[in-house]
Amino acid sequence: MGHEPDGRPGQPKTVKEWVFTLDHKVIGVWYLIGAIASFVVAGLAASAMRIELGSVGPDITDNGDIYNLWLTMHGAVMVLGFQIPALLGFVANWAVPIMVGGKDMAFPRVNAMSVWLLWSGILLALANLVIPDSWNGMWTGYPPYSLTDGAGNTALYSFIVVVLGMSSVFGAVNLACTVAFMRCKGMGWFQMPLTVWCVFTANVIQLIFVPVLAASVILLSLDKYLGFGFYNPEVGGDVLLYQNLFWFYSHPAVYVILLPFMGIMFEIFAVSARNDVFNYKATVWSVIAFIPVSSDVWVHHAYVAGLPDWLRLLQTFTTLLISLPFGLLMLSLTGTLFRGSIRYTGPMWWAMAAFMMLIIGALTGIPNALSAVDYGISDSYVIMSHFHYVMAVSGSMSIFAGVFFWFPKLSGRMCNEFLTKATAAGFFVGMNIVMGPLYLAGIEGMPRRYMDYQMFADNATIVDAQHWSTIGLYITFVSALLTIVTWLHGAIAGEKATSANPWGSESLEFTATAIIPGQGNFPTPVICPEGWHPYNFIDNPKPQFEPHPGTSGHH
């Protein structure tokens, strides 16, 4: 292929075209906008909580219901409104079809319905901030509290979860069909980018487990409003049934988020290091292994709920088992960098920072699988810090890395390189100051979800940890704000991209499309020649185009 192909025109120009589009790339942008809006809401809720915890006694409010509302909005919106839509919405919709050489998603109208279900869920979640009977039962919705009037509108909580779940299921079916049946000629299963494999596997997990979550929250509303007795002990129910159903989905959901953001790391690491993904096929099988293994790790959330010893021992083994495929992925990421000619671009700064945060979170997570250890740290700041390092921080930084990586293809412009690196450094430093000291507070016995810690006022370790964590919040807040400003500046006034492949990738979204891919993505159908691979940076055969009748095509 002697020159870069030109994408066909078809970028939406009017509001109507943006709203009613069936183009997977525009729908992907809608997912991204919704995800960033959710990140802002969840971040503001987290900021309010952190400022409240900055010192002993009330700083913003002494109303526990308001604090619980912040806690609920932060957890639910960050996971269901930001991370899952960004990874299984934006990445799955915008990047995956182009990466496999497809012209669109398999079912464009279902795709459009999925994104508007997401936006419906986001708007309903925002409505929870202003309605009189707002839900404050936290994102987990545990009974018996969620069955009381004090928890607020349980029906709204159930409905939001079901709406977002429907969006995920429709999107998962669409993505699976796209990957299975719309790959370009010459692209076998073991020639797909790791990002595609990770997103595909995450969607399979969603398809299996989301119905369980939907059923669990529907039964919650039936208990509260119609007097059913699934979870109510007063009429023969069992609150542990909900805990098991909820975590049967929600722990696999950790890997629904983890796998795609690790897929982004693989993409950026390989391109930046000019290296093949280390042990590619073993890495793919490790990704696939998450499907069966993730189905049997949820019980560690109930170690302290009175389980028999034999079950806790068994679940300790199955929970530790997930470390095997995860460890292989971490080894593969490290091996991909080994002896690479690493270029520390802006996206690479974000990806490296995310990788280091993931290492910290992973190492502090291994002891949590041991039931004897968990008895001492369950529901403490140790668990909260571990979860945030792995999911909230590493996941969010990987998403930001992906946005910066694909930004030239989204906007046709480049983000400011200095600001990209500065915001990555600020976010990394800020979040370590936020979360690092809280490990010490947890070891000292500080429970999570408390709005005040008057009972620990004489414990200097806990008081100092809360103080330093709040200082870290201000650094993180400024960095996050500057990140969004960097995107806006890049989209409006950034330097125009002069190449369709500014990072030197071998993946199809960079090598076979225009600077901004047009309608249909490719000028003519793509053919991957024999020997092509997305991570072969030495003598890699270039993708070719199959000419339409009466055209010369690109060769």
C-alpha cells in the first residue's frame, strides 16, 4: 500500500445527524460523552465525601442521609455510568469494529438503542439528586436497610440498574456478533488485537451475569413494595441471598472493567515499545480463562457473614485461582516492554501510571483472598484502598490513556503533549496521596462508609491519614479538571494531525483509515495478507483493499 487511504465523507454535521446516527463511531462518542459526564458527577460526590472526612467533626454536613447520597452516587455512577460505558461502550463501539476491519457494528439500530438506554439511566441517576425520596442505600443496595423507608426510592434504584443492564446486554450481543462475523478477510481469531479479545471476553461475562443482577434488584423491589419474602427475615427470607446474588454478578463485573482497560494497556505498550505482545497466544488464553474462573470468586465478599469453614476454605482456593490468569497478563505486559525501544508519549505516560497503580492494587489484594486475613480487614479502609487502586484509579487512568491514544482519530487533532504528560503525573501523584495513607488508617481499624471518625480522634495515624488524603484530593481534582480542559483544547484548537498513524501502530484503525475514518470506515473492504499481525513491527505485510467492481482499489 503506497499511500494512506482516504475515508469516505459522512461525518455528522447537524444536531439531527448526531442524535439519530447509526454510525458506530458517533455512537461511541456518545458513550464517551456520557461516561465523562458520569465521571464528573461521581468525582464531585467523591470530593464532597473526602472534604467531609478531612477533619474530625462535620465540615460540609452533619446529615447522614446526605452523606449516604454522596456515597451512593459516587459508587453507582463511577462503575455503572463511567467505567463500564467507557470501556464496553466507547472502546467497544468506536475502536473494535475498525480494529477487526468491519464497516460498522453487526446491528446498528440495536447499537443506537443501547446508547440511549445508557443516557436514560444516567438522567434517572441525576434525577435521584433532586427527587424528595432519593435513594441513599448505596450502590450495593443491601437489605435489610434497602427494605426500609429510610433507604429512599428502592424502585428507582432497581429500575436504573435494569435499564443500564439492558443497555449492556444489547451492546454485548452486538459486539460479540461483530467480532465473530464481521472481521475482515484474512483476520483469524489469533490475529485480533488484544484490546478486541479483552472487550469480547468482557462482553461474554456481561451476557452471562447481568441477568442475575437484574433479577436480584427486581426481587428487592418486590420485597419492599409487594410484601414478597425473598430477603426479608420477618417472613422467612434471607438477606444473604441478596448478598450472594449481587456479588455473583458484581465480582465478575470487576473483570468486565479490568480486561478492557488492560487491553488498552497492551495496545499502548506494544506500540510505544515497538514490541510484539509477549507470548501473544498464551495471553489470549489467559483472557479467555477469566470467563469460567470469574464465576467462582464472589463468596469472599461474604467471609464474615457466618459461612461454614469448609466453604470459606474452598472459596479461598477459588479466589486465589484468579491470580493465575491475571498474573500471566501482568507478566505479558512486563515482557512487552522488555528490551523495547520505548517512546514515552503522552498516552504512554498515562498507561504506565495506570500499570504501576494496578501493581500496587494487585499486590495488596492477594491477602484479601485469605479468609483468616479478611476477618481482620473486612469493610475497613484496607479493602476500600485496594479496590480503588485496582478499579477506580488504574481503570480510570487506562480509560484516559485510551482517549489520548485514539484522540487524533476522533478529532483529527493532537492534544498538547506537555499537558497530557503533566496531567498524568498529577493524577498519579494525587491518587497515591489520596489512597496510600488510607491503607494505614484501615490497618488501625478505620471502617469504610463512616461520615465521621470522632471515636478515632485520639488515633494520630487515622487523623493524619485522613488529612493527607484530602490534600491528595485537591491535586487529583486539579489534574482531572486539566485533563478535560486538555481534551477540549485539543478538539477545538489543537494542532491538526498530519498523519493517520501518529503513533506508528500496526492496527487497522491507524494503518487502513483516513485521519478521521469516514462512513463505512474503509474506502473498500480490507484484506489482511498472510503473515499480518497487529503487533508485528518488523517487516509486517500491509493490509490491502479489495476493489469494488469498476474501481481500482488501493494496493
